[in-house]
Amino acid sequence: MVAGSNINPIILGILSLLGLIVGFFVAEKDSKTFLMVSTAVVLVSFAGLQGGVLSAAILGFVNVSKFLTNVLGGLMFLFIPATIVVAVKTVFSIAKS
């Protein structure tokens, strides 16, 4: 689970399932763009998550930090499975060529 968050595990499971579905329906012609953008979203979400936890520990902004942690954690739970599915589909399409 995301550090310091209180997101319901059922919602995280639904987000992961939606990520798998989204990844499955990305067209092959859009896979390169999707992989670039989704990787950027995951990296920025992770960096923001780490920065949010650090700023909450140092500055004590608990309310804003929990909200941002939940949003960024939710984005990661949505985009990581989608990115993995599209990456595997891309690898298989390259190997088939």
C-alpha cells in the first residue's frame, strides 16, 4: 500500500484492474506514445509521493500531504499495470515482426 495513505484496498484493486483493461485496449499504433507518457506519469507520481512524504515529515502539512499522497498513489495503481500490459504487447509485436 502507499506509504501514509488510507485508500480503501478495494478501490486500489479496482484501479489496478482498470489499468489492466486500459493497457489491453491501447492500439498498437499508439503504444509508443502511451509508454512514453505513462512512464512519465509513474515517475512524476513516485517523485511527488516521496517529496510529499518528506515535506509532511519536515513541515507538518498533514492534510494536503495525505490528499496528494492518495491522488499520486491512485495514479500509480492505475498506470503501472497499464504500462506493463502495453510494454509486454509491444515486445510481442516486435518479436512477431
